Amino acid sequence: MSSNSESARDGIIGAVRRSLGRGALGAESEDELEKRLRTPDANTIPARSNVSHAEQVDMFTRYAEGVSATVSRVSRAAEVPAAVSDYLAEHNLPSDVVMAPDEALDAYPWGERPMLGIRRGRAEDADAVSVTGAEFGFAETGTLMMTSGAHHPSTLNFMPDTHVVILPANRIVGAYEEGWQALRERTDADGTFMPRTVNMITGPSRTGDIEQRMQLGAHGPRRLHIVIVDEA
Amino acid sequence: MATSHTFRANSRGALDNAQLQRALGNMHRDFVDSRGRAVGEMPEYDALKADARAMKDHVLANLDFYLERFASACEQSGGHVHWAQDAADARRIILDICKSKGARTVTKSKSMIGEEIAINPYLEQGGLVPIETDLGEYIIQLADEPPSHITAPAIHKSKEDVAELFLEHHGVYGKTRRLTEIGEMCDEAREVMRSKFIAADVGLTGANFIVAETGATAIATNEGNGDLTQILPKTHIVLASIDKVVPTAEDGLTLLRLLARTASGLELTTYNTFSTGPRRDGDADGPEEFHVVLLDNGRSEMMAGPLREMLRCIRCGACLNHCPVYKATGGHAYGWVYPGPMGAVLTPALIGLEKSAPLPNASTFCGRCEAVCPMGIPLPSLMRHWREREFSEHRQSMNARNGLRAWSWLARRPKMYRWAVRFGGRVLRHRAGRAGRLNRIPLASGWTAARDMPSPEGPTFMDQWKKGTRA
């Protein structure tokens, strides 16, 4: 930080304290605030997603479809490559895909579908279709949570016209808080920070900026297709 | 430059603008009805609202702690934090970062603070090309106009206007056909913008909130432009005002559950993105540098009095959408960055009452803004706060002051007051005759110039009260 910025910081913090009519907080008050950060308040969590897992999967599907995502469901991991290539064929989409370099995706027998051209890595402008996993699916609103890292470049979520997500059913949970608590536990355990980017994604890209008429595919994907896999 | 002080003249122009009136006519269907539905579908809406309000009040009471906590967490994760006391500081910091990176183009996702500090003209003067990437912001950038709504910046433009603007500005990309369908316009903007996302040296975003625990900044968007703005360029700059800090990600989730619901009736915006520091080892994309500019610009001063409540605002726009004055005049009449009831409270605090005195008066005090505000901000009483200030600073016209003085003299003499009201009512009734309305009343031409005044009916309130009857 430059000294200029340091004096600006002191100026702002000082002005805030003057307006609050007090000086710096005492150590005791700071400890209490630190405690609130470590053990976040349980804010209200909408009850609707607090149902059986089977119902959560249905709710996830219903909400995702409600915001124009499409969802298909397969029972076995072996069926995933066919589900992806069938979806692409059905919509006349290219069969060349860019896939996240995510070990979890290696569990599916892609080799059995030689028609799928697969490149692993980040997305480039020319990529029309991406295939990724997701950390969680939230039943509450049909929302996907994705974290960036070597296993999942963020460009895959935004650059291609079509984003296909492979989501094991056991990754579907109720409310957002479950995903954030899991992230916190993981980063606490290995002493790292939050991933650079956490994306919560609910349906494909959209805009209502011209005459408030909703259009899909503003700058991100026009299509978001989710394949739910029952077998873990 | 702000034209808030000429609100009366501005609004007269807006009322005469047939196309603007048509556009504003759609607001009820698009925002009011869908918000009502979405709030109805959330049984915990009131509980979420109470949580959000208590959380923000807690943050504001400990703002010094949470700001410093955010800054240290952000720096630990490799980000750079810059403190800006006013708009000039923030502009200079941003331009300096751009220059140090040898930047030429800057992609921008929608930021009201960006409008507040007027960053675009400043970057242009500095030799850079700022590019608005949100479709609505892009349209008004082409038109060289300010936004007219805080969540729907081009709400005043028709699709024909957009087609005209694209025809005028997209020829250089080989696009020479006049478009007629909204879908085609979105596609053309997408295509034009994609190469700009890729070529940009710096991406500038705002923040819906910033997280003290982790040093993350968060944006809520529907188009995906905010994400392409921050993951493709080498440098990501976040511009956030100091009131945006929340303790934890969970506290942010409470705001997200309210934001899209009250803004547009969605459960959640399409993309809610949390960004912490620059790209990590092994990342194949993401910015190499991450900067956060924390802007005060008058907010620390607002903390001292009743205006502190305004700092809970999450910029959902519900108060605009439900305001009869905004719906009649649109946003430009308000003359500066923030329109509607939230603008009527915030603008005097940020640019001074002397430049914006008409705004807190541009209200019918119907109270809908407060009723629909997800953060429970008492907007009407904060507008009243400014009106009282206006009176105590002798800012009203002599007529208004004399009128108020005469009324208060009379009101303190109950007998005379009652007689005057009874007599006045009788005179008005007589003048209204059988029609039951008045088209001219002395001293009230402001009302009767555009509409009739219904004639008073029956005895005065006090007379009815005394009799114990109700008409």
C-alpha cells in the first residue's frame, strides 16, 4: 500500500469512527466480532428445500427448468457420454467439446463415444460446447455452484454457446449454505483461501435490457444442459 | 453535470415525451407484478428482510472493523486494496492502475459507483477506451446518455431506438442491416462485444457486496458480462463503496435471496460470482492482478445521523418501480445518477442539497417505496429530513415560506382555524357548483393547471368529530 493510500485509509476509518461517536473498538469487542466471523450467524434459510433427497433432486430439476435450463437424468455413470452426445445431436450442435481437466469427469467412459471430439483445458472463443462438473446443485433454486482451479477454468462457464454440466445426484443438496459451509471446511482444513472464483449459476445467460423482453444468451451460454447421474 | 435542481422543468419535458411514457407504462407488468408474485412465493420473505436489516445495521455500527478486516483478508489472498476518500481519488487510482499496465481498452460491467464518480469520461481523457458490456449500459453509452434506472439503464429506449444506434455504430464491424427483432439485436451486441472482452487489458466491475471474512467481492448479473469482464483481462479492478461490506458469505446469501426477488421477480440472478484475489497456481484463466478500490465519497458522513439507514440500500430498484413520481417522469428528470425515492434521499447527501433540493420534494408520500424496500429503509421520513433541512436553511421560495408561515400562524389559533376551514369549504363548494369540481383555485394553480380539484363535501372534519358522526 502506498503512503498516499495509507493516509486515505486513516482518513476514512477516522471519519467513520467520528460519525459513530467512538474511538477504535476495544480488544474485547473485536474478539466478539471475530467470533461472529468464525461461526457465522444462522440467518434465515428458506424451509422449502429441507425435504428428502429424492424430493431435492426433483426440486432442483423443477427450478432449473423454470429458468430455461434443460435437465436429463441417467442412472449409471456409463450412460453419461451417450447422454451428452445425444443432447448435442438432438440440437444440431457440434460434437467437438472442450472439457474441464477435472478428474471426476474421468469416471465416465468417453472413449465409447468416438464421435465426441474432446479437448481438455480452458475455453477459447472458438469453442462452441463446454462440458464441466459442478461442486453442488442447490434444490432451493436449481442453482449450480462451481469453483475455479486447475480442474475447472472459469472460462468454460461463460465463453461457449452451450454449457453441459455433469452432476452426480449426491451433489444435490438443499440450501446454498451447505455448499458454502463445505467450502469453508475444506479451505480451513488445508489452510488455503477461497477459490479465486466461486460461481453460482442459475440457468443460461439472459437479458431483459431491450423493452424488458427476456432473451437468452446475452454474453454467456445460450443453453445450459444438466445431466444428473444417479450412480455416485 | 447534475441537473437535479431543475427537476420541475426536467419532469415537464418527460411528461411531454410520448415514447418515454410508453416505455414507463410497461413497468407495472414487468417489475411490479413479478415482484409481487416472487415475494408471495417466499414464506420467509419478512424473516429474510429482518435478518438483512439487522445484519447491515450491525455492520454499519462496526464499519471500521469490517473494512479493515476485509482489506487484510483481500491482501492476504494476493489482492491490492486502495482507499479513496472521494470521487477524484478513485478516478486517479483507477487510471494509475490502467496506465501502469500499459492498458488501452477497459471493459466494464455495470456499476452505479462508476456512474457516481463519472469514470468513463475520465478514462477517455486519459487516453483509454472504456467499454460498457452490460447490454443496457452499452446502448446508453452508444447514445451518450446517462442511465435512467439503476437496474434497467436503457428502460427509456425502444427497440427502434436501439436498431438506429446499432446501425449508426456497428457499420465499422460490417453490420449494415437495420434490425427489427430484439433477439437479433442481442445477438449482434454479443458478437461485437465478444472480441472486446478478449482484447481488453483491464476489466472494471462494481460489487453488490464484499466479504470481510474472506476478502471476496461479489457481483450479481444475468448476462454473464461481469464474468467475462473479470476473467479474460490480465487485471481486474473492483470498485466498491464502503457500505458494501458484509461479515460472511452467508450474510451475502441473505442479500442475494432478496435482491433479484425485489428487483425483477426472479428467485436469483443468473450469475452470482464471488472473486477472491488473482488467479492461483495451476489456474488456466483469471486475472493476474486483482485490485479493490474502496470509495467513501460522503458515506462516512452519512453515518452520523438518520441518513445512516440509507446505507443499507442494496440498489434493487424496487422503490423506483413502485414510485408514482418515477413512473411519471422516468429517471433522467432526477438529473443525476440515482433516481426515484432512493435517489431523492441519496443525491442531496452526495452532491449537496443546494444542487438537488427539488428531489426530496418530488414525492406524494404515498409510502409504497418504504413498503417494498427489502432493507426496510424509511425513505419517506428521510425525504422529510431533507425537507426540514431545506426549510431551516431557508432554501424554499419566498411564496412557500410565507405560505407555511401563514398556515402555522393560523394553526396555532384553533378557533380561527376552524372558522377559516369552514368558511373556505363553503366558498369552494359554492364555486364548484353542480359540477363538483374546481378548475381554478387562488394560490393553487400548481394543482389546477393540469387537473380539476374535487370540491370539498359535507362539514369539516372537526365538525364531524364533535358530532361523533362520520360522513
